[in-house]
Amino acid sequence: MARKKSLFGDRARSIELLWQKEPVRERPQRGPKPGLSIERIAEAGVSIADAEGLTSVSMQRVAATFGFTTMSLYRYVPSKTELVDLMIDMAMGTAPAIDRTAGWRANLETWTGQVWEVFCTHPWVLGATVGHRVIGPNELGWMESALTALEGTPLDGAEKMDATLVLLGHARNVAQQISTTSTQQGTDEPLLLEALTEILRGRADRYPATTRAVHSASASPLQDQGFAFGLARILDGLGHLIGRRSYS
């Protein structure tokens, strides 16, 4: 019987590097200088991407960080494709621990807030995590954490997965807005309101509802509340569904 082809047949090396039991720290007799490791290579890539964007990351650039040749780096990571897979998992870091005494809502608030912080700190991850790719242990750990938070609720497995993806999507969407509004880290809703105010000047008769909303939001002391507002409404909806299931 023919063996079923893996979905990740062309990314086998990424799976091997991401899911190996022990970090690769071998010191070849020829080639890289002692001290190089998969972790250090990924860290160097993350540092470059954080500072200059993912397009600035190359095998040559990372190798130069350590004073090595590009060919030397290939002994550890075969191409930029695998390097980016490693970088994503390193940038994601460890998911928050679930406090089983806090309840599902408090845990998911923490979870979504922290994944949002990851996207804001490493905005290049937003584009790098689109499409068919290999999922690493840290990234899968985030899903495990969210699903664990929903254990004990009457939601079925598919609904728990969907809830996790909705929360992840909210974090991604708001982080993407921040990233595209300005290249300066930390720029958020106030700048967007400022930009809208400028665009709407002299056009209030054409966009009256937008003008009123922007004026009200700009005068509010609770600016930059888009993420928290959206998260609260999503969790309200989950709470309604969970409550309805609990008493049905």
C-alpha cells in the first residue's frame, strides 16, 4: 500500500528543527565556530526582523551577525524558509499558564491580551503566519492554552476551536491596524483618530455619522480602547452561549 504523502512533505526540515527533542548544539569539526546553535540563529533573525522588517532577514545577514560565512550557517538551517519558521516560534514565546481558579473568561482575557502584545512587539509575525506552513511547539502551545481555558464549559470541541480562532483573529486585526497606521512602535488609536479628523475636515456634510463618532472618540479619555472593547464583546457573546448551554 502506498504511503500517504505528508501535508508538509516540502517542509520536513522545518518540522525536524522545530520539533526535535533536544536543541541542535553540535560543533562540527569543520565549518561554524563553536557556540552557534539553532536558538542563537533564530534570535538573530528575530532581532533583525524586529528592527528592520522580515524582508531584511537573509541567511547572509544572519551569518554576518556571528562573523560566519553563509555556507557555514547552512549546516544548521538549510534556507530562509526554515529560518522564518524558527523565528516565528521563538517570537511567539511561551503561552500564559492557565489559572484554573480564575474562570474561562479571565483566562481568555489574559491569553488574548498577551498574544496581541506578541503581534505588536513583532509585527512581522502577522505577515509571516499567513497560509500553509509548519506550526511549532510554542505556537501550538498557545492553542493548547486557550482550549484548556475553555475546558469545563458546555462548548464542544469545534466551538472551542472556533472561539480560539475568533480571539486570535481579533488580536491580529487590531495589531495589523496599529502596524499599518504608523511605522513607530506603540502608535495606536489616537493617531488613527487624528488622521481621520484631518481627512474629515470640510467633509462633515458628506460623512456626518463618522464625523460625530470621531469627534466623540477624540474627546473621550478612554482612547485606545478598541482592542479591549472588541475583546469584551467577543467574550460577552461566548458567555451568552455558555450560559444558554448550561441551562438548556
